[in-house]
Amino acid sequence: MATQPHTTRVGPLAPNLVRIPEGWFGMGSETGQDNERPVHRVWVDAFCLAACQVTNSQYARFLDSTGSNPPPFWQDSNFNHPQQPVVAVSWFEAVRYCEWMSAITGRKYRLPTEAEWERAARAGVDGKLFPWGDDPPQSRPAYEKRWKNGPEPAGRYEANAFGLYDICDNVHEWCSDWYQPDYYSVSPERNPGGPETGSRRASRGGSWRHHIKVARCSARSSIPPQFQYADYGFRMACDL
């Protein structure tokens, strides 16, 4: 059984953080894509993950503070509601945001690894397709009314058992790892961090613009780190 969510905040600009407990879990899927095999036993140390994806309101403070250029679609009404997750942020920009947040709060923020993300999405339950179990996404409340023209405001629907919102939907979320399709065959057992080099960065979670809008917990995706897509965002992690 998953533990009750424990959230913390450090400073007025910092995100609400959920403590993800340490533990073993079965990473991957034998029924998914080839890059999700083999299912392998992984240990992840305890860490914190933001309850929600970074929003436009939060990202606006970063832009104002640093003088950085806004991402594409910043003025598009389908994407610029203050509580929608920020989109079209490259991997490099997501990392810079984490570095900025670290500097102003004194706590080191970063992007989660793929293993951390999947551990958090599963919320302590192995072998299920989605955070809520194996029922299809279409069975979720108001599914047919969601994601008409873009992502929805963050945190609108029920969190998973760890207290994380939108963990498998809304926007793809950048991870820290380089992407390698067969990495699971050589992945270390404890706290895997991805291959040392690559040309694409890993991402996790579903997307508002795909036909299948909610990703399975084990589903992997990737794009080059400089790309800025309208269905890519991020959430921050940090060590305890």
C-alpha cells in the first residue's frame, strides 16, 4: 500500500514537493514497446518530486528574473493560461529553470531520471499499466471532455497515491537521462541515470495532442534536447 503523500515547500517561489519513498520496483513492461524491455528490478533512493508540472505563472517569474526569451506559443491563447503547464520549453531551458530555482531557494533542483519518474508514477504499485491500475484511460472521469485545444490547468484532477498530479498525461515531461532504446539490458540495479552520451533526451508521460492522451507508467519517449514542442513541459525533482 502506498504511503500518504507528504508535501513540503521551501520559499514562496518553490514548488510543492512530494516525498517519494525509497524502494525496489519492476521497471519496464513486457507488453509495451521494445524499448521497455526487459522488465528489470531497480532500486531508487528517496527523493522529492514536484506535485505538479511547472506552470506558465511559475515560468513567467523565471523569464522576468533572467531576461530569457519566452518559449514559442507563449502568446497563444491555447497555451498561455497562467495555470497551464508551460510548453515548448527545450531540455536546456528546463535545466536552466532548475538552476535558477536552485539559486534563489538554496535547494538543488533538477530534472528526474527515468527511473525516478517511473517509480513516482507507479506510486508503490508494480505491474499496473497506469497510476490507478489497468482500467483504460477512457474510464476516467470526464475523459472525453478533456484536452480539446491544449493542456489543462495543472492539478485539476485526482492525484496518484503519492500525491502527484498529471503524472501520465497533459504534457510530456523532460527527464535528465540521455535516451538509449536498449538501455534496460545494461542498466545498473541501483539509481540508474541513463547512458553517458546520446543525441536525444528521455521524456515520460502522455500528451494532450496525441490520440492516446494518457501514457502507461512504463512508456518511454525522447526527442533532441534543443526541440521545442507544444506538448513538452517538465516538473522538478530534488534530493532529500
